[in-house]
Amino acid sequence: MFIDRKTELGLLNQRYQSAQAELVVLYGRRRVGKTELLRAFCADKPHIFFIATLSSDAEQLATFSQQIYGFLHAEVPPGFTYPSWEAAFRALADLPMQPRPIVVLDEFTYLISGNKAVPSILQKVWDEKLKDTQLMLVLCGSYIGIMETEVLGYQAPLYGRRTASALLRPLDLPSAALFYPHYSAEDQFTAWAVVGGMPFYLRTFQDSQSIFANIRQHILDAHTGTLFNEPRLLLMEELRELRNYFSILRAIAQGRTRLNEITQAAGVGDVNTAARYLDILQQMRLVTRRVPATEPQPEKSKKGLYQIEDHFLRFWFRYVHPNQSSLDLGLADAVLTQRVQPDLDHFAAAAFEEAAVTFTGRLAQASQLDFLPERIGGWWHRKAEMDVLAVNLSERTALVGECKWTIHPVGTRVLDELKQKAQIFQQEHGIEKLQYALFTRRGFTPELEEAAKAEGVRLFTVESLINPG
């Protein structure tokens, strides 16, 4: 099942229809669906799809050589290999250019780890030959840091050669919900809150059984759970000093969000040491640092809060890692009933706030706000905090929102509380015009609906977030 990715497919098809050589860079975290996207794109076009591995450089060259030769000839001589990477890359210029061929070098970072000269060799051949052909070359990689420094970076040999690039991100809530057509909107949201937007994780859950049954079978079962060891394997591939990273991620998952709190809870030394680990996790798009939407210089703000960006890692470090010993003893049922079930609504509430912020951004993109926001996010202050804020400080206009992931319909008390918080916000930032929005799991009381209609308060449910169209 291939879901969504319309924007990325559109970009690839646009570049394919150009009248020049194309060098496209596609990168993103492992499991995000890069290979599936490229296979869908290449399906009806002539192509070479080379997936690099951790085998030796000579073996990689031999495999790539045979794919090139096989594209040009019916049979490949046993053991055929071009004498060098330069020769193999030069051979790409001899491919038939009508219809236009695509050459995908997937897991390109594996080629670099086996032979650091590959980017320089490719740059030389591109400049001398390939840029004057109709070839579409796609470099794809999972190690975000390496792709950004060794391929996209200013000092990289290939800098300035790419004609397009895209960081493939996890699927958003509306796309993730499509994996579970038989779930209610609430369950679609909860599944996304647990496994996030990685297609591989989303496919693991089945909407023929309950959310808790999926969690028990696929995450908590130490023997057969497909996702039980996934974060450990993922991080082992990319990081050293795994124990320290695990300590930091566990601290964040348990609610320590400030740098000092994380440093103390993780026990990794001083704040400078913890900050270095956090920087690497941010580069990997595993952790994000949030600041109030009103901060003029976010990178310098002292109000930053760290959060695990990937939902599944957030779930795993909250429920699996701390209960590893119990799960190894086969106590998955006990962990589910005593740890996960009583806390899951609280866990999902954070994801609901994220979804509301993203949804507000969609409203702005669709010109469905009464003003043009400069920033969209959350807001917190020593006296108050708000889950959703879209603000234009220069025009002194804002939309403020509150999220309630509760099983009860939301009443007028929540709106009154939001207005009180908004007053503090207005005083702090000189806002003259305010709009209000409420986001809820189970709808609103008749009293609130009547008040909202009279006052122009915008009301959204989880169904609104899943089906924003």
C-alpha cells in the first residue's frame, strides 16, 4: 500500500519532465518510505535501482557494474566489473536517453562509508559528462547528518550540482489515518500518536484489532513484537555511546524537558555534554527544541523545551525501555494493564496539541484565518500557557487555542479559562485583536456551541484534524 507523498512524487515527476540533466537528492530517516517512494516513481520508467549495502567497496562496484551492463545488454558476463567507480559513472552517459533513464543510488551514505572518494569521483564525471545528457540521477540516503554535510554541504564535492533536493518527513495525521479505514477517528488518531508517521510502523498495526491489542502484540512482546527492538536497532546503527543517548531520550520521555532537568536525570555529565548529545539527536530529527511562538530569536531563547519528535520513540522510551526487565520476563500483559492503559490518554494529549498546531498551519495556508500569521506554535509564560498560537506581532493580531483530549464534551469553563490566559498574553505582547479556537476529542456541550456561535469561537474535533479538507 502506497499512501500520499503527492508533493514528493510531483517534485520528482516535474524534474523528470525537464529538458536537462537532473541530480536529485532525497534523504530522510530510516523507515520513512524513501525507497517505496522512488520505486513508485520509477515503476513505469526505464531505470537502474542500485541499493548500496555495507559490503566491501569492490563488491558494491561489481553489483553496480552488473546493473549498468544489464540495462544495456540482454546478458551480463559472469564477474563483469568496471575497472573503477569513474568508469562505472562514465558508462551512465552511454545509456539510451530516449525514453529518459533514471539511475537511483539508494543508501548513498553506505557508498561513502566504503569509499570516501565516491562523491568527488561522481562530481568529476558529472561536470565532464553527465550534466550534458538527459540522465536523471537520484542520490538517496538515510543518515541525515552525512547527507547534509557530504552531499548537500558547502564543503561537499557535489555542492552546487543538485537540481533539486527533498527531506522526506514522516506522514502527517490525515495520511496516517488512511492506513486504518476501519478505525474510528479517535482510534486513527491514537494509532498515529503511538507509532507516528513512519509507514513501516503504521503498517505494523492492524485495524482489525484494538489499539491495545496492537500495542501488546507488536510493541510489548519481547519475543515476537516487530517493533519491540526497533529503536534499539535504529540507534545502534547511527550512534556511539548508546547508553548516554538512551538516558537522555528516556529522561525526555519521562517529562524532563529543560536542559538542566535532562542533564540531571540522564546523568551524562554537565549541561554542555548533554547539549552536544541533544544537538546530534536534533540533527537526526529525533528530538526537537520548542520555544514560544513569540520568541524573536528562537535559537537564543532560554525558554526552550526539548521533546522527542518521533512518536514511536516517545512511546518506546516512556513504556518499553523503563519496563525492559519485566517485558523480558514475559510480563507484557501486566505492563499493558498497569503502565500503558492508565496513562495512554495523557500520552496522546501531547500529540493532540501537535496535531492542532499543524492543523492551524493548514488553515493559514488555505487562507482560512482572518490574518497572515508570522509564527505558529505554542506559548508559555511563568503565569500561563496556551497549546496553540498563531500570531502576527506587527499587526497585533493572534489566534489562541486550547486542546482537550478528554472523554467528556468540552464546556464553557474551558473557554473561560482560555480567555483568562489570553489576557495575560495580550498584556505581555500588546495584542489588540484576538480570535479563539478549541480542539477536542469528544465534541462540545450545547452551551459552549451556543456561546461559540455568538462570539465567533472556532470549534474543532479530532475528525476535523483527520479530515482537514
